[in-house]
Amino acid sequence: MQELIVNGLLAAVIAAALVLRFVIGRRPDSGMTKKQKVMLMRILAAAVLLLGLQLLPPQAFAWLDGALFPSAGRWARFALYLADYFIIGYDILRKAWRGICNKQVFDENFLMAVATVGAMALAIYENGDYLEAIAVMLFYQIGEWFQSYAVGKSRRSISELMDIRPDYANVERDGALERVDPDEVAVGSVIVVQPGEKVPIDGVVLEGASSLNTSALTGESLPREAGAGDEIISGCINMTGVLRIRTTREFGESTVSKILDLVENASSRKSRSEDFISKFARIYTPAVCLAALALAVLPPLLRMAALGLPAAWGVWLYRALTFLVISCPCALVISIPLSFFAGIGGASREGILVKGSNYLEILSQTKTVVFDKTGTLTQGVFEVNGIHHGTMEDAKLLEYAALAESASSHPISKSLQRAYGRQPDRTRVSDIQEISGGGVIAKVDGVTVAAGNDKLMRRLGVPYIDCHATGTIIHMAVDGAYAGHIVISDIVKPHARDAVAALKAAGVEKTVMLTGDARAVAEQVASELGIDAVYSELLPADKVSEVEALLGREKGRAKLAFVGDGINDAPVLSRADIGVAMGAMGSDAAIEAADLVLMDDDPMKLAKAIRISRKCLGIVYQNIVLALGVKSACLILGALGIANMYLAIFADVGVMILAVLNAIRCLFVKKL
């Protein structure tokens, strides 16, 4: 019955190998490497030869016994099986020998070599069946092939991100384009990016308009439009028009270089689960080798010395060899790192860069998320939201304010100029006075205009009207008379409210906002977004203190994540259990201090990152339970003589394939 089952499996292996090699393997996008194709051919050849030998009748070699020498048929049959064994297993034997020579004996190659060579020796001694030894090696190699293909698939997802690395930059020199290495382009140079080319270095568009494919950076499938004056980041692909760009950073400091550095170094930071598996394998493998040796020697000695029974060395040696095959820790050693690697790869494809699998593990335990306000939940761009109690036309009042503030570079002044919609004519403005902590007084077309806060109005003795709107209030006085006030406020990001709701849906228990803004502004934004708690009017050091206080309250229960984008957020990002930075417009200091980077500054991506991390950790725990559970049960059965080599194949190779296929699920991210 067992031979019929094995023959059926061999036929299925041959059919599958033929399909993979000659159908999928011939496709240019199959993803199979040359080494994998060679291994597939070895599996096919070994399976065909083994099936052929199994289908031959037992007396097929009997005619050689008298023709050459006694037992010639037996040795001819052994030679063919041995050839098949070397076809499928020579590399495992070589690796096992190298491990012995390098004093790194106890690994899966050593276990497989000892188990299969021992099974072959038993078959020679008993003139038995060589099928088990070769079948064990064959199915082990099939499992290794699946593992190799799965790792390759995961690496290709990372490689897709690596494709954002530009090969050259077109520098404009003396009216001609010169193709140079991006490392050689200085800050302030003018580069030209043609349709179909990657943007090599961060910069500002001088001329041209185009659609940009930013999917490799942000995971966003829709193209983004760029025109003169727009900032543009390296790594995106120019799709339509020609762009002339003035570079604002060196290549080594550009967005694309930082992304690649983050991803390439992510694997060096291992999670606690990976460290546990590495330590476990170093102890586990020698332990099972000693247990197998004890199983082969002690029971026969006990039978002879204490029970007066025959030793039955062959029976107990077979059980020990089965024990060794079952005990291979491949499923754990391969699938756990692969799960984290796939999780990081899946997150990268969504525009979420995780600097190490240890951070992925911490993120999965996050129950409190603390946000900075400006640039994180809001766009950090001030906008005129209303003009109240005006004694003249709104457009005229706004014109006076923009002209009076035309000499200032303050964000409030810039927002007034944007709302004015035209370039201020500075010749119309004279006698500009900057009032520290108050505002500005100037003459516009000979008319005295004062623009500032309530302190300025009190200083000038102008009665003003308080505003109940939330934001920065610019009171206006024209020729000493109150003319109304302008409301300016930061713009909340489009997905900010949805992001907070998505975090709570993902299992985050508490959301907090820290800001240096006034209390009224902070509470209004927090209420609008559904934030649980808000702390306002904070200095950078105060933010660190608040985070430490929150960490103290959450100690030993859950992890805290802080999300920020500015230079002043760097200390808090470092102090939190996990720091999350905005990658597109965030400061270099914030990105450097953070453990996780959202490439398109969309806070919605944080909820997706938490979902990815929890899915990844869930798969890791599933694989640990599956591998240890099945192996423990099969080890006991093997020691009792109930499990044979075929069950050992499932306990080793079958569980490994299931664990690897389960790990690949980390690559696939559902849309929120």
C-alpha cells in the first residue's frame, strides 16, 4: 500500500515538475532563477528514475546473478538506486561535509545526510527497500525548492522598490544635455527629466508640466500632476511632459537614497521572535541529535541487559533515523524570518518603510498613538478661512493686509499673499514698521494700515471685535479706525479624521495630540478629528515629558507610537516605543530618528501598517504552533515506532511547505 501511495506521489511530482519547467519556466516573467530551474530538472530526473525502478519487477536483475558473480543483480539494483540518491542529494551531502569541516555540524543538512545515509545502509544490510531513503531526500529537496521560490518572490517585491534607483541624470550644460552619474550632480544644478525616465534627485520644477507615477514610493496608483514651482522627489517616474528641475539636495541625501538605505538595512534589526528561533535552533539541533543517538543505543542495551531480549539494533536504528528526519527545524528556521521579510516587503509596496522586523513586532502591540498636529494631522499650510466684521469690501481689506505684510516671510504673511492672488506691488507700500509680538504697521497708497493681533490694537488704542472662530486672528485698522479681522487657520489633512477612525478600528485604544498651538485651536482640531486627549501650548521638551508620562501609565501593558514630521519631533520620536515619521515633507532629523516612515505623509497609512504588522505576527505565531505541534507529536510517534519515514517526510517537508506558503501571505495587503 505504501509503495502505491509513493508511486502516485512520484507521478504527481513528475507531472508538476514538467509543468513548472516547460510551461512556467519558459516565461520571461516566471521569476525562476537558473539555479531553481536546474534544481527542478534534478527533481524531475530523480523522480522519473525512482518511479522507473519502483515499477520494475523484483526479478528484473536476477539474470545478472549467475552471469557476472553471485549477488550481481542485487548490487546492480543498489547501484541504480545509489545513482538516483546522488542525483537528488549530492548537494546536501556536500553541505553537511562542509559543516563538519567548519565545525558547524548540527544543521538540517547534517540531519538529512545522517538519516538518509543510515536508511541506505540499513537497506543494504537487510537487502531491503531503498525507496524510503531516496523518497525522504527527494521530498526534502522539493520542500527546499518551494522555500527558495518563496524567498525569491519576497525578494522580488523588495527589488521592485529597488528599481526606483536612477541610473543617470541629464544635466543641462552649455545648452546641451549630458548624461552623468547622479552622485556627480551638485545642489543647484539644472537637470532635465524626459518622459519615461526616473527623477534622479529631489528638486523644484523650473519649467514644464507632467504626470508623475509615484507608486513605487507611496503605493498610490493614481498619477500626480507637477508643474513649475512644485517640489518633486526622486524615485518617481515622469510619464508625459519634459521637466526642467533645479536640484535642492545631493543624490546621497535625496529621498530615493534614503528609502533604499532604510530598506536594505531593515533585515539587520531582528525581532525577538527571530532571535528566539535562532537561539532555539542552536540548542534544539544538537539536543535532537543526542536524543536520536540515545534512541538508537539505549533501548537495545536495556533489552539485552535488563530484559534478556534480543537487542533488535536494526529496529531502533530505524526509529532513530526517523526521529532525525522528523526533528529537522526547517519550518521554524526558514518561515519565521521569511514572514518578517515578506511583511516588510508588503509594507514597502504600500509606501510604508519599516526599518527592521523588531519594529514590526512592536507596532503590532501598539495600543496608544500620539500625534503631533502641524504637518501630521494638518498640512502645515495656513489659509485664509474668513473675513469678519469688515467695514469695506473683503477684497479691499485683504489687499491692504497683503500689501502691509509683503515684506515679511512669516507663514501668516505668505497665506495673506496667496489669498490676495497677485504679486504685491511693493512700490505702493512705505514706512513699514515691524511690531515685535504684535504685527505690522505700513502706509499703503498713503493710507496707514495696521495688521496684527489684539495686542497691536490695544497699543494703537483701536477698539476691536473678538472672533469666536478658531485660528489665528489678524485684526485690521485703516487710518486709525477698526476695519474688521481676517481668520487664518491650518488646513486639516483630507484623510486625518478617517485615519483616527481607522486606528480605532484596528485596535488602538487611545489617540492623543500634542501641539505647541493655542488651546482653543488644538481643542477644535482634536474635536473635529475625534482625538481622545489633547495637550496644547507645549515646547519640544514638554512633548517629551508628556510622552514619558504616557509611557509610564502604559508600562508593561502595551506599546506607544508617536507620529511627527518636524525637527522638534526628533527627540519624541526617539523616546517613544516606536516613532513614525512623515517621509515626503518630514524633516531629515525626524526621518532619521523614526522607526517607521510613511512615504506620502498620509496618516491613513499608519492604520494599514498596524494591520500589516498584526497579520505578520499572527502568521509567525501560526507557524511556530504548527511546526512545534506537529513535530512534537511525530517525534513521540517516531520514538514509539508508530511513525515511519513517510510520516517523517510530512513532519519535516510537509510542515515546511505549509509554513512557507503561509508566510508568503504577508506579502499581500488588503485595501482598507
